[in-house]
Amino acid sequence: FSANSMTIDTGTLSGTGILNINKALNVNSGSVVADGTFSANSMTIDTGTLSGTGILNINKALNVNSGSVVADGTFSANSMTIDTGTLSGTGSIETKAGLNNLSGSISPGNLKDSISSIKIIGNLNQGLSSKIIIDASPEKVDLLSVTGNTNLKGSLSIKSGTTKKYSGNSQYELIKTNNLTGKFNDLFIEDPSNFGHLIHKVNYENNIVSWELHNPVYKNLTASKKGKLVAESIDSFSRISSKDFQMILDDINYLSSNAKVDKALSALVPNVKTASLIMLHNLYMDEYEIKEGFFIDYRNVDGNLNNNYLNNKIKNLAYRYKEFSVSLGKLTGQISSSLDKDIFDSNAYSFKYEKNLSRFNYSVFFNKIKNDTKTIGTYLIEDNSYRRNKKVKSSSDGFGIKITGLNSMTSLDIYYGIEAFYGKLNFNSFKESINNSESHNIYRDINFNKISPYFLLRKRVDLKNGNLKLSVKLSRHNLSSNNEVFLTKLDAATEYLKMDNPVYIDKFNERSLSVAYTSKNNIYMSLNYQDKGGIKVKRFGFGILIN
């Protein structure tokens, strides 16, 4: 099919055959669908549309006023000018004298493939009012390929039609050219809510225009002291974070409020339940009611401390000879919170010297506990969870003194006194990982102390085959410690972050009831129940006395 010239006003010209127009092909408000082989000397598109998957050859100029060109095939022209129209498609367009985009838009892809690539064979010159529109998803973006020179002006517009999360530290190539000059004057993000807190940047290097997504400056999203410290640390390495840590940041980047970001960042800091470790040391330091001999002691510990649930067992073997006693103990069990569970396997040692005088007695003692702790937990960001593992080796040493006064009646003993000790908790090693991203941690020694006045009533009952002792004890524990100070390096950090947190151990009262039986042949048995500020201790003992 051929003609000298052709004008399409409101109709449609389409076909898969051959069309040859000797002079001008003008499209006013109609459309041309070139799925075959079409040619013309020149072509002007006013408000109409040129599209097709075939071959289009324009000998001279192809002018697009306010219409559109969808080049899904192989299009060529000596020159091409886009006034306020649009160029899109998935094919190629070749221009010998170059493509001038004055105030129009270039957007790779079509209705079927919104994210695709288009190739310009020749030079591209962008005007001050021109625009390049890029469709994007986390997996891929549009690509504009230019074989010649590209001179950029105007604006770059990026739109995302997906609610999938983009990752920080991502880079997407948008334009590849043989020689790049100029830069975009403006960057427009058409769907900013789809990118969370991410920061957009356009990069111009090696004749490639790329779009980069950076993690935000987390310091600007936090308000609490702890949150800001963690944020500043992460800001120092967020551009080089590991893949595993970046997965965590990607979820944080999409939190709906700064307060939630602050909370999530603060939760990245390790937690070793220091108060619970100090309390376990305090529980182990309970004394024994025997004189010379061997004693086996079993305790079950159950209760809540600072929203941490303690469920531990203490097994102890003690021996006393005259004023000296020694014991070996084993602590097992767990300390649990809503997000993790610390599993304990600890060994304990105790030495004591006790001296009985006429009206009072005193004792000095030393305790040491070596803790081997493994933690299985969860780091939670709203509905997304990550595995959190810890391995901690720690030990606590305590030195104390106990002074007791005694008033004895016919069958009733009244004890009163005070106990004081000083202890130190130190961490030999501390390893933690969240989503396989490791942190490096150094904990400084934590000093703790206790002063406990107490009062005890004991009723003695003589039986045919031995004697029975019924006891009631009341005590006030003033347990305290200095702050928890530790250094941590999260993921790829090069400098340690220093944290200084108070250790919350409240003063608490102790109430205990006990029954002890000693047979005439020196067999000793005891039952004891203690309530220490909500922590319940059930205790059973069995011993053989020497005297």
C-alpha cells in the first residue's frame, strides 16, 4: 500500500503489511499501529498515537507535538523531536541527527510490560522542561539505553506501583549511554509512602545514571538517649552493613512512626539480665542449719523479677568440720522473658568460717558461681521476627559476714542479727547474633552488695527418736549494685558503643518457714519454704551429722 501523503484525523491506520508514504504522514488525533513495514518521508504526530511492533522508517523528521509514540518494534528517523508528547515502548528508535526531547516525557515500557527497556540508537538531548519517567519495583526498574551521547536536563520521576519493601543500600541502573553530560535538575518520587524512611539519591558515574536507596539517618528518627546512641552507631556503618543486618534495617525502615524506630533500635542492644544473675547469687548464699557433718541440699526456685521469669534448680553438697565448712553446688534451669529464654548450667563453690560465742556468733564466707548461659530468643519488629542467640560465660564472687545474737528459753530460741556481703559480677565472654549478624561485646565488672537485718523464732520439740525444730524467719534485703556498663559493636561497626544502664533490684522482704528433724543416730532432714520478694524457694535437705 502506498500514497503520496496521508493525514489521519480521528481514525486508525493499522496493519501487518507494507505501507509507503512518499511525502508526509500526519497524525492529528488519530492513531497509527505499525505492526508491518511502514515508511514515510516525514511524520508529525499532533495529539495522536504512533505504536507498533513492526518496522517504521522516516527519511527526515519525526515530530511529536503533544501525541505519543509507543515504540515496541524497530523505529528510525533522521531526527526526532518531542515537544510535549511522550516516547515509550520496549523496542528501539534510531536517529541519525539525534533525539531532542524539549518538554516531553520518555518512559520505557508499555501497558503490558510497565517495567522494561527501550533503546535509543544515536544521541539524546534533554530540554529544561523534559522528563524521564521510570517505573520501579524492588526486583527491577526501567532502563533507557542510549548508544550515542546523552545530555541531561529536566527532571527524573520515579514511581512504584508495588507495596513490597525496598532494601537500603540498593542501586538500580536507569540510563546507560556511551557518553554522559549534564544532570537532572529535579527528582520526583511519585509514591513516597512506598519507600518508608529510605533516602533517594541519583548517581552519575561511568556514563551510567543510577538510582540509589540509602538507609535513613537513624539519629534523626530517634528521641530517647538509648535510641540515639544506637542510631549514631548504626549511622556510622549503615552503608556497609552485612546482608543479614540489612534485612533487619529494611523492616525498621518501614515502621510507621519515629517512636517505633526508636524502640526497635534500642532493642538491638544486648541484654544479659544482670539483676537476675545477682539475685541467683543471693539465693545461693543461703546458709545451712547443720553442725559438723555432710549435708545434701536441693532447692527449686520459681518467680518473677523485672518481668523475667526464674525457674531454676540448685543442688548442693556441703561438709563442715569444726568451724570450717565447704560446699559444691550446681545451678541449672532458665530465666525467661516474653522474647527469650536463658538456659543456665552453672557451678558454685562456697567456703565459710563460723565462730560460736556465749551470747552471739559470727561467720565469714566466700561464694563463687561460674555461669555458662545459652540464650534462644527472638528479635521482634512488629510482625517480623528474627532469631536471636547468645552465649555468655560469667562468674560472680561474693564475700560476706553474718553476726547473730541469741536468746534461749526453755523450748524457744530467738535469733536476731544482720548479714552483709559484697560481690562482683564479671563477664568472661559474650557472643550474640541476630539473624546471623554478630555483635562484639565487652562488659565491665558489676559490683553489688546487700545488707539484711533478720529476725528468727525457733521452737524446739523433743521427740522419742530425736528432736524437731520449727522456724519462722523474717528478713529485709537491701540489695543494690552499680550501673551496668558495657561496650558493643553491632555488625560492621568499627568503634564500640558505650551503654550505661541502671540495674533494677528493688528492696524486698523475705518470709520463710522451715521444719528440721534430727534423729538420735544423727540423721538430719529439713523442709523449707521461702518467699523472697515474689520469688518462691522450696528446699529439701538431708544430712549426716558427725557429732
